[in-house]
Amino acid sequence: MPGPLWQAIIGVGSNLGDRWGTIKNALDELAKTPGIEALERSAVFETAPVGITDQPVFLNLVIGVETTLTPEELLAVLLALERKAGRDRTQGTRWGPRTLDLDLLLYEYEERNEPGLLLPHPRMWERSFVLVPLKDLLGRSKRFDQPCWTPTLNRINRLSILRNGLTPWTPES
């Protein structure tokens, strides 16, 4: 019998190769993963790079999942999907180009401060490419209209989020 169902929020990005194809493949695989019961995505945005600006623009979105996986198990799935898409977190420059970026941002009421797993994600509140899609998802999703996300949405609504460098992007399929 499966365990309890938890909700988690994942940041998704890509700026190398077939950005949307890579993202779509990862989301399709994630949706088929045992322990992932539902997946819902925000609007997609084309975003300017942060940190190292001399690189291609990103596609960014967030997804909400309902899962029986623990945060550690979910993170392991996300890292495996990144590796399958050709990303090696041990190589390259921090904030540099990447085929796929999957960041576990939030996991219901969980707080973690462990090597490799920080919840909530420590830099999410500084990143409009996370906050704008997150507000989109939490503001329109019936599935993610849950008390555990009310403080997050309230905090986002109190922030002055700069949308500079974010352009709505429509997937071709």
C-alpha cells in the first residue's frame, strides 16, 4: 500500500540544445516515475541568464507534483533525469549553461539543511524566473490550492517581483 501523498514544487530550466524537447522529455519521464501520482506545470517563460550572462536564454517553469516519495528520493529522481539529459553537476560553471536543471524548491512543510538538500531552496526568493512561474501555478491550480502553500503565495504577493528578462513562451506542442 502506498504511503501518504505529499506535494512538492520543482523548478525546471534549460538553455542548451532543444530546450523544450529536453524539458518535455524530462516531465514525461517524471510523470511515469513510480511514486509520482500527479504533475502540473506553470506557464513557461523565456528568461535571461542570471550570474553568467554570456550564455543562451533559458526556458523556465515550475511544476507541482503529488508524490509518495520522500524529499531525498524525489531529489535522487531529479538528479538522475538531469544526468540522463546530459548534465553533469560536477563539471561546468555554477550558473553556467545547462541542458536541464531540476531544482527541488519546496516540499510541503518540510525544512531541510543537509548536504545536497536545502528546503526551501535557499535562493528561490531572489529569482523572478522561479517566483513568477510559482505564482502562476499556485494562483490558478485547484490541485495546489492547499493550506500548505498559502504562506508561500502570500509571501510572493508581498514581494515586488521584477519581470525584467522574463517573456511568456508558448510550447509548440
